[in-house]
Amino acid sequence: MLREFNAKSFRENFVRRGFADFQAELAVVRSILASVRQNGDRAVLEYTRQFDGAALEGLRVCEDEFAAAEAAVEPAAREALLRAAENIRAYHLRQLQNSWLEVLPDGVALGQRLTALDRAGAYVPGGGAAYPSSVLMTVIPARVAGVGEVVVVTPPKANGEINPYILVAAKIAGADAVFKCGGAQAVAALAYGTESIARVDKIVGPGNIYVTLAKKEVYGDVGIDMLAGPSEVLVVADETARADFVAADLLSQAEHDLLAASYLITTSRRLATEVQRELARQCARLERCDVAEQSLTKQGALVLVDCLEEAFSLVNLLAPEHLELQVADPWAALGKVKNAGAVFLGAYTPEPVGDYWAGANHVLPTAGAARFASVLSTADFSKKMSVVYYPPQAMLQASREIEKLARVEGLQAHGQAAKIRRESLEETGGK
């Protein structure tokens, strides 16, 4: 199923990924953004009817719908969501940073103050699919960070309903409201505000290409977490890896959608051959076999390398979203990884343990963005503000140096702001 590449051809075909080739989709997105900005709820409701087939009277999920969702979900699944939420909350509590202030011997005080955002919006894919784990992964970090209000937007089914597991997860995570809208129109509503949906400070969460392009367009009017491309996994495996494990993990990524990418880099020809057989055998048993097979064939790759050093050179060039290390000593191999969204160590740590359970966030940089971007965290929901205090004597000591630097940059008023204080202090004896 997987096409075979050497290191050189893999670099040429897969390392450069991005969002440059979607001009037709971008034109649609810009039209939607402009319409929602001008017409508010009316535009959002019309696009929801047009794209989701849902004729809605209102956008906000009511309490009766939440109650019906609680009654509809399987109790064991609800319990699993509760336990997953506990793991996610505990992990993100460890990420919290503190404000700090340091007073130097001359009385100068320098520090940093952290403040949480007032409002955040979480985009959760929906419609025909249900991703309650994405609700937990976006809402809980915002709550842990202290965001004042957190809302969820998610596209409805054609009958106007939201999947009950999404609504239950929203309650568990602590969302203040859920709104029935998706696509670029939902991003526009969060960015600009409508009669029903108040404008937020930041939009987080993954979506399709229209959602991603919309987030790119509204950035600057509102903050965003990242631009999410197709999801991907890269497995690095040596001769000690189990072919059935590797194949299962590649398929768990490939079943997402036709654009999902599954890559295997290995030093073992034997393993490569066995994995190809396992992929065919395991895929045949999947309900989404057709999607997984097309994804593997069109987007996937099998790369044979001479040594693990060569493998990790490719890893750091690709900067994959998910990286699995199924090698003899994964902890030693971890030190060779510079660029990845999340790393899963060892044969018994598949990507789904991160997607659902461990507590680490599964909203990760894609399309090579792990070269410069990080996993969603509590830091995405807070701002850092510098705090600076100079007492008179410290200002007197620093003034002439500030004036010199201002002259170098040709900014006379900058220098004057320091000089006028120096002259005042010199006249009064530094008081």
C-alpha cells in the first residue's frame, strides 16, 4: 500500500507542505467572512443551511438539548470522558506559569505579569463525525488558564442536532455555551461577533481547509492557535519493531480522511515487507478501509534508510505532527529529535493514547510547523505583559546612555524624554 522512497526522494516529495495552493477555496472563505461580518446571525444561519443542510431557528444549544444528550450517551463512554478529562486537566495544571517581579539593588523593578484572555472560542469538527476528545483538549486548557468565558462552535447534523457526545464533553470540560455552526462562517462569527455569538479574543481547534484558511484571514483581528493542515504520523522503526504494531498505528492515522498522511522510516527491509503485508490484512477489517487505503496509497510513504542517524535527519526536516519511536532504545533516540509536535516512545505507546487518554494535548502543529510552533497549551490562553519600574536615582544613572542610543536611531523625542528627567533630577539633587 505504501509507496517506497529513498531518503533523497522523500525529502523532495514530502518535506515542503503548506497552504499556497488553495486560491479557489480562499476566495470562498473571504466571501463568507465578509458576509458574516456584515449580516451576523442571518448569514451564519444561511450558510449552515447551505453547507450542512440544517434549517435552524437559532444557533445556541439550549439546556433541553444538553439534557437529552446526557440521556443518550453510553454511561461507560461518559465515564471514560470524565477520566480522560481528569488526565488532561492534571497535565495542563503542570503547565501553568506565574507572574514574577525582581527588585534589583538600585531599586529598579523588572517583572512579568500573566493575565488570562477574557473570551476564547473552540472550533470542534462535527456534522457527520464526532470528536468529543477535541472538546476536552481545547476547552480544558482554557479553563485551567483562567479564561473568563469559553464557547464551542461545531457544525450540526442535517436535522439540526449536535452529536450528544460533543455536548456531554462540553459540559464535562466546562464550556459556557455551544453554538451550532461550523466552517468559515463559525470562524467569522467568533472573530467579528454576531447577535448570538460574542466576539472572542482567540480561536483554537482544528478544522478543514476552509476553517484553516478562515483562521489565517482573521488573524490580527483575533488571535489563533495555529494553522492546521492534514493530520500526519511518522513512525521510525528498527529491526526490533513489531510489524503488526507499526501497521496498526499507520492505519489509525490513515482512517481519518483522504489527506491524512502516514509515513514509515525504517532501517529494516524485513520489517518494511512485513508491514506492507500487515497493512493489507488489517485494512481489510476496517469499516473505513477505502479511506485508509487511499490515504496510504496517495499520501503515505515507506522510506528505507541505512541508519537511524539518517532517519532522524529526515524527522527533523519533516517536523511531523505525531512521531512514534519504535526502536530498541527510544529514550536515547528522543535526544535526536528537534522538530515534532508530539513524540510517542516505545512499542506500547501508540498515537491514540495521546489522542484520547494520556493528558498531553492533541492539538498539534502540522505541515512542518513543528519547526517553529508548539502544541496547544495553557500558554495559548494567557498573555505576558512586561512590568518596569525605575526610581529617580536609577533613571538619573541610565539617562545619558538612553540619550546616546536615541541619537543613534535619530529619535530626538526619545532622548528628550530621558533628558528632561535627568535635568529635573540634577536641579533637585536627585530627588
